[in-house]
Amino acid sequence: MKEPMSIEGYDKLTEEFKYLLEVEKPKVAHEKLVAAALGDRSENADYQAAKEKLRFIDKRLFYLNKMIQNSQIIDPSLHVHKSVAFGSTVTLVDLVTDEKEIYTLCGVLESEPENGLISIHSPIAKALLGKSVGDEIKVKLPNQTKEYEIEKIEYKNIFSLKKNIRTKSR
């Protein structure tokens, strides 16, 4: 199954993959060789640590490679956002409390629910997809059902949103 992600998200994935493969893995492999030359491997903590680090790097490379192969790159800036789609920033009004909530639909690896960046696979995102301003939605959450009205749909680049979030929290 293809996993939607932004161009920036894809670039970050490939950047990490390249760094691990070309920089980190050779460095740790060298550390392992140096530690192995020191003698008995079974009691050599440096050797065991390097071996464990290599195992972690290989697992991460496998995971990243799988994500890269299964990615579907979407540039949400090219969409009109008249209805909710990948990359839309949606302002909702809770029909019970009248409070506003703002969510941006993004890929799994880009999501930060605590900052309003929600995965396209989340219950709220699934309920929002294809809806328009003025539409009402019901979202079944683990401990309750929430009802919202869509007040606004727009596009905001999630990576500039992330930078703003980080800047405000400092």
C-alpha cells in the first residue's frame, strides 16, 4: 500500500537513509573492527556495543528503504483545497463546546498530533477527507463521539508550521 507524504517528508527520509548508509554505518563498522582487534569478543563491551549499534542501523535502513519504496509523493500546494485533502489545514468548531480546533492532514512520518499535525489515517482525518466548509462530521474516538462543523479549509506548508511550533516553544 502506498503511503502519502509531502516532498519535504520524502526528502527527510532519503536524507536520513543516505546519512546512515554513507556516514554512520561505515563509522560504526570501523569501531567494531577496532574493538574486535583488541581480543576476546565475548567479553569486549566496545565490540558488543558496536555490533548492537550496527544491528540498529541496519533495522532503521530496512525500515526507511521500505517507507521510501512505498511512498506516494503528494505536493499539497498544487491542490485548491476547496474540500479536505492530504495537506489541508482544517479549522473545526466543536458543536458541543463551540471551541475551535485546527488540524493539518499529513503523512504518518510527518504527524505530530500534539501540534495539530495528524496522520491521514487517523479517525478525524478519515472523517474529514472530501468534506467542505459548512459540512458537519461525527468522529468516533475511543471514549467518546465528537461532532464538528468545518469552518475553514486552507493550505499551509507543514514544515513551516513545524518551524513555527518549535520557535514558539523555546
